[in-house]
Amino acid sequence: SVHGCEAAAVAAAEAEPEPEPEPRPVPTSRSRDARPVGSAHSLTRTVSRFVGSAMESGVSAGGQAPAPAPSLGLGLHRFPNGCTPLSHQVAGHKYGKSELGMLQHPDGTVLKQLQPPPRGPREMNFYNMVFGSSCHDHVFLELRKFLPKFLGTWAPTTAPNELYIKLEDVTRRFSKPCIMDVKIGKKSYDPDASAEKIQQQISKYPLMEEIGFLVLGMREKCR
């Protein structure tokens, strides 16, 4: 089941966007033409509806998951195929010797390495359900407004079993993006988590069960 979602609230300074590499065209107008991410209140309502719908649709530890599981033993000390660490990441696991961090692909998209089962396959199942061409669920269609576009999966040519989820970079239109990483929900652990894991998460985020969200990090760029 899904107990929490992470969302990044992105705003931009009023400045001309910097030139961007192909294949995406660079807008010539101010950065206000970027895709809005919606209001926090609307997002919270949508996430709440999604949780109930997802539980009925099989996005759970016991649901069907893609196979085979990817290998996670490679690439932690290098940057595959010209990728670089995601410069706009303000919280979470950052790319390094022992971390599965976010990467920036040369084409401008964001890469998130698939985690071991059950979390990795469950996350893949989530994106396939929400962005599937046959999806007609009104909750999933509404949820799309608050998510980066899912662009499938990617793997380095030198490690084809090292699978990454490929996502749109919603900050790419902005020359000086202001970013906040917010964890939404009252629980940050799975229903099948051990008692030790549950206690560790409660100790890590003591106010989360009370207020239903947590600001993990933020960065505001000066104009």
C-alpha cells in the first residue's frame, strides 16, 4: 500500500531561461510559461484519493511486479554514459559510493535507479499504471498533473541490467529554480515493515504522524 508520496514544489525567478541542449526546444519567453504543478491543497486531495484507489488496484507489496529484478551492484562509483549527479537535488539519497542517487542524463532527463524488491518493482508498477496508454482512471489522470512525465526505463550500454526510471526534469525550463522537497503523508514505512524499521522512521520524522507532511530540504536561488 502507499502511505506517503514525495512531491517537489518548484518555483522560478523571473529571468530569461538559459539555452538548453537538444532535443527539447528552449522557450524564449520568461520562465513563467513552465507547466504549473498545482496547489498544495489540490495535491493533498489528489494524493489522498490516489492512495485509496491504488490500494484497490494492486500497487502494494503483494501486487504483480515487473521481472526480472535489476542488478544494483554496478555504477555506484562512476557516472554511466556521460550522466552527471542531479544538481538540483536538495534531499534524499545522493549519488556516491554507497548511495543510489539521482542522475541527469545528457538529454536533460532525470534518472532514478530502480531499488531492490519490493520497492523498486512496486515503484515501476506505479508509473506504468498512472502513465499507461490504457489508463482511464480519473484519479490517476488527475494525479498526472502533479508528477514529472514518465519516459520509460533506461540502462547503461555497459550494464544493461542496471535499470533506471527515466523522468522529465520539471526544473529544466528555469534558469534559477527554487526547489523544495516535501514528504507527504503520515507514515514513511511500509505496512510489512519490521518493528525496528517502524521505530526508526518514527524517530527520524517525529512530527510526521501529527501534521501529515515534512519538509526535507529546500533551496532558493538569488535573482
